Amino acid sequence: MHGKLIPAEGGRTALRFERVLAHPREKVWRALTESEHLRAWFPADPDLTGPAGEKVVFRLTAFPEHEPTSGEIVVSDPPSTLEYTWGGETLRFELTERDGGCLLVFTDVFPSHEGVEANEMIGAWHAALEVLEARLDGREIGWSVWDRAAELAAEYA
């Protein structure tokens, strides 16, 4: 369930997580694409329900003082594969049916190896995925996502 850094095309670095979720792919797909669900676990609230090629605006709900960034949906194959760009990163979510639920494989490909704050990124995405899973389960979290991300970054160090 822990994230790991892996090599990606063009000498880039990717962060990869795999999680088995006790929910059907369709429910997880909605949590990954619909802004009202994204607000619960993702640091922005874009609408990712569109087709490949559609432009997307990311308004950072966690950091409203930051200017919105843009991206584009690269792959949208409901309810199995979603890939989009966000700034210089490429995020990919793959959902495969498994044991009454699904396997989520999340990959974040960074624009270059330089400047990747690996432990911070791993901790932040790890915490976000914990919140996603809790929300899918109907559980509230009793901790700060940012405190949890810092705690996890220290563990990954």
C-alpha cells in the first residue's frame, strides 16, 4: 500500500501506488472524476468527467491564494482508466475489478527528476489516498491531511 518511486519514460520519475478498494469501479470512478467527490480528498476540485482532449482548470482548494493551473484529459475510459496532465505532471488512475471491489493503480509522472521532493510527494499522495478510501467507506477522518502527509514523509525518508 506504500508508494514507491519508479523510472518513467524520458528519464523522468514516477510515483506509484496500488490499493485494493472494497468498492465497485463505478463508485471509485465517480470519486476520481466528479468535483463534488474530489473536494473530499484531492487538493483541487476540477471536473474530470469530460472526454480525452478536454481542457481542465485546477483551482487549489487547499491553497486558494495560488493561481489556478491548467491541464488536459489524456485518457478517459470509464470506469477503468483516467489520465490527465496537471501543470507539468501526468496523473494516471487505473481501476481493475477484483474480489468484489477493485484494484486502484495510481501513477504520478513528474516533469523531471530534478526538483522532485520525493518524500513530500509520496507522503501527500499517500495521505490523499487514505482520505479517498475513508470517504468511499463512509468514514470521516479525525486528522489533518497535511499533518498526516508530513508524518508519512518522515516515514518515507
